[in-house]
Amino acid sequence: MNRVSEAQSDLTIDELAREAGMTARNVRAYRERGLLPEPELRGRKGFYGPEHLTRLRLIRDLKDRGFSLESIRHLIERAPEDALGDALDFTHALIAAPGETEEPIVVSSQHFVDRWGGQLTLEIAQRAQELGFLRQVGDDEWEIRSPRLERASQALSELGIPLEDAIEIGAVLQKHSDAVARAYVELFVKNVWQPFEDAGEPKGEWGRVRESLERLRPLAGESLLAVFQLMMSDSIERELESGAR
């Protein structure tokens, strides 16, 4: 049995920090910024309970996913205390639906030498960073944000398509995918989120909103793939007809 279940409101700041996997300095900083409720004072000493631990785990989880402290504060202020769990579940769905995302990998420069040889010039590497496909995370550590995209580029290379051209195809995909993503987000905001917000974001509706978002993501992907296949077929037919003339 852990410390929290044994003593519901008897955690010192050091014990709370240890349970949350952070430092006491972090806890104080979050409290000072209004992200954490004040402790229960007993004499001159403050004690914390499960609600503080839940809040700290929420903050840590969102920070790990790239949210700024200001964004986290905004989320916490919007969601009632008893709906924070639902808000966190919604945020998870907002960032990535289960099974749909891939984990980035971190490699050294040697990885690119082994895989691409002389094809990977400084200019191409800089272009990949500019597009957000590649990110330096250490002196000789590079994060490949989409290993699937790198595998696709390698497959194109095996077909005789240079890496530089594969990177530029990725740029085209990025541009048009952004437009598609924005269109679907606008649909979600207009038809699901806005009515929910207008109704005062009732606690009982968080689950429905989260489920709508979770269903929207794969539907967007399926629709995009279906239309792409149609357009690909039409494009091939046009090229064949043009060559036949």
C-alpha cells in the first residue's frame, strides 16, 4: 500500500514531490504560479493530499507532451476539480489517439552515413530540420520524428529517386496534410467543441467530446487515404492518356 492511501492528507512537500516524481522546488514553483492548491496548514507546517498528487501528475504529464505552463494553467482553470481526470483524458486524445502515432527514434550521425552514404549532404540535412522531420537533441544525437517517413524515403531511393527529391515530396505532403488537418479541426470545433463550450463545459459531457475526437482522427485518415487513391488513379490515367497522344 502506498503512502497516499495510508495517509490521505498527511504528505509533506518532500513526500508529495517524491510520489509525483519531481523535486520539492518544482512543487513550490507550481504552487506559486497557481497551478497547485495551497496545502492544509497545521500550525506552521503544510500537508498535502491525493488531490495535490493528481494535479502534479497532470502537470507532469502535460509538460512531457510539450504543453507550456501557461497552457496547463488554462486547462486547469477551465476544468472543474472533479473533472480534471476527464480533461486529462481529453488532452491525451487531442495529442494522439492510441495506436495511431509512432515513437521518434534517436540516432547518431553514423546512422545516416550507414543508411544514406553520400546522398545526405549538409543542405539536405538542414532542409529536413527546417521541415521538422529531423531534430538535433544532443552533440551527436538526432531525433528522427517519423521513422515511417524515413523508411518511405529509403524505399523511394531504392526506386532510383534521390533523397533530396524524397525530402521535397515530404514538404508537399506536409503542406497539404496541414490543410486537411485544419479542415477537420474546424469541423470538430464548430460541431462538437463550440456547443460543449457554449453549454459551460458540463462535467458529464467530457467523455462524449473525447470520444468524438477519438473517432474523428481515424475517420480523417481514412478519408484522406480514400481521396488520395482516387486522385492517384486519375493522375496516372491522365499521364497515360497524355503519353498516348
